[in-house]
Amino acid sequence: MNINNTLFFALAEEQLAEGRIVKMSLRGTSMLPTLREEDVLTLEPLVGDPCMGDVLLFRYAGGHIVHRLVKHDGDTYIMQGDNNYGIETVKRGDIVARVTSVTRPNGKTLDTGSREWQRLNHRSLCRKKVRNTLLCLFGRKGRKQLRPWYFIALAILMWAPLNGLGVPLNNYILGLRADHLLHASVYVPCTLFLMDLIRRRGLVWLAAVGIGLLTEGVQYLLPFRGYDVNDLIANAIGVTLGWLVILAVKRRNRRA
């Protein structure tokens, strides 16, 4: 028998309040890769205070969510899905239950006290720290702060007399010239720092390619730098790689 979420969670809270175990099938992708859609979660009443890293069922914004506890400050608990950027702030009374085991669609059951679960948790938390760090650096606020420094560094790399520094840029790495790899790599973030200034994605790519053309064109006029059409191609490749990464991330976030 199918029942709506409101009725299910009302019944689940009654069962949990009586000290009983409740099982529920997970919906959504906010806890990937730790929990997957169609996993069956075993929920037990929460005894005492939850621990950092626990996966909890809690009330939020008129509904119920299963996310991980990532921060605790007094009676305030910060929850976050392993596949989410946003957070939920709740009180102790909003926490309904703790996930104690997970049964995969293939029938395998994973106890949250097992070493395998701890390893899975550790990987998920490390992945989250990396994502949150990248978000801090390259989120909207981070991009705004880093944008001028990026373009200053780009101008120095493209126009400074590096040949006089004795830096060997004509060596080959995996069959590719080091200077071409340098050109491609420094232009990968270019679209990232332009995306807040230009709304249309196609124009972001064109503007970044135009910056590559501009920097290489100025090199043609500088007596201490050389002009190479292959550098132009490398610039465009770097821009395109960065642009494709942005498109892939945006598409993935829409699906999450």
C-alpha cells in the first residue's frame, strides 16, 4: 500500500517514539555516493546526542530529510547531504532518528558501526572537505576575490620576459611541448572567472578565446617574446576544457 510522505513520517515518528525500528526506502541523490536511491534505511530512535558524521532523519522546512551531521554548536546542529552544497540548521528536538544500517538494492546490508561503513564515511567526508574548499575558493564570492589576481598573473606569464629567466619551456612532457601545456593550463580557469561578468555561456567561451588571442597578439609586438600559432591553439584548448568542465558541473548540479 502506497501512502504519502506526510502520513508515512507521522506513523514513523509514532513508532520511533515507542522505541521501535523503522525502515524506509531512500529517494533522491543528495547523499551520493554514501547512500543511493532505493537503499533501504534502518532507523532507530536517537538515544543521547548524535555524533559528528552520523546520518540522521530530521524535520526541516515542513518535511523530513536524511542527511549527515557536519557541525554541532550547543543546541544547533548543521546538516548537509554528501552530494549537496547547501546546509540545514536544526535544533536537537528536530532530529527524529539515526540511520543504523543500509540495505542495498542487491540485498547487501551495511551496518553503520562496521569498518566498511567507517571507510565509506571517511571517503565521503574527505570528498566533502575538498568540495567545500573548492567552493570557498571558486564559488561566487571566491571568484570575485581571485578574479583580478588571476588576470594579473595571466598577464605576467604571457608578457613578462620569461626567456631571460632561463626557464626551459621547449622541453617535451609526454610528447607535448612544455610551453604549450603551460598555455593550455593557465587558460583553463579563464571561463570560470568570466562567467559572472557575462551571462550567456557561448559568449563566455568567445570572450575567453578573445583574451587568448589578445595576449598572444601582444606577444607578437614584444621584442623579448615570441609569437607561435600553436600557442593560440593551446590557449583555445585550455579555454574549451575549462568551459566544458563548467557545463558538466552545472548539468550535474541540476540533476542533484
